[in-house]
Amino acid sequence: MLRVLIVDDSVFIRTVLSDLLNRAPDIEVIGTACNGVEALPMITELKPDVMTLDIQMPRMDGIETLRQIKNLSYKPKILILSTLLLEMPN
């Protein structure tokens, strides 16, 4: 069973990801967090195999969260998700 922690400031995105991932028979969403401040203790406590991580979040964004995870003794695999739109040059 793959254990997943979802970290995103959007309630909508957390709900959609949880619903989609929980449909898979070999995936279990073990927690959700709205920012890095909330996520860091959950990583230590829940020990997820995989963590989804939004880049833009209040209090502690995804980049700072990644920096902090480097200091933890337990490090899950991280899948970075973002709804940022990047404009490509012509």
C-alpha cells in the first residue's frame, strides 16, 4: 500500500487529489496539510511514502518546505504539483 500525504493550500485541490488517489486500490491518503508548517510534523509522525507538494502556499511555500525536509531524518518521495501558468516566450 502506497501511503500519500497531500500538501496544498487549496481545499478544492486537496479534495480532488484525495478522491482520485483513494480510488486506487493500492494507494491510501493518510493526511492532508494546507502548507509546509502544517506538513513538516505530519511527515515525521505519519511517514508517508509519497508527498504531493504545491509550490505557492501561505506561511511556508513548497520551496521552503523542500529545504526543511532536507533536515528531517525521514524523507518521503515528493511530487511537486502547481497550478501556476507559465508564459512561454515566442
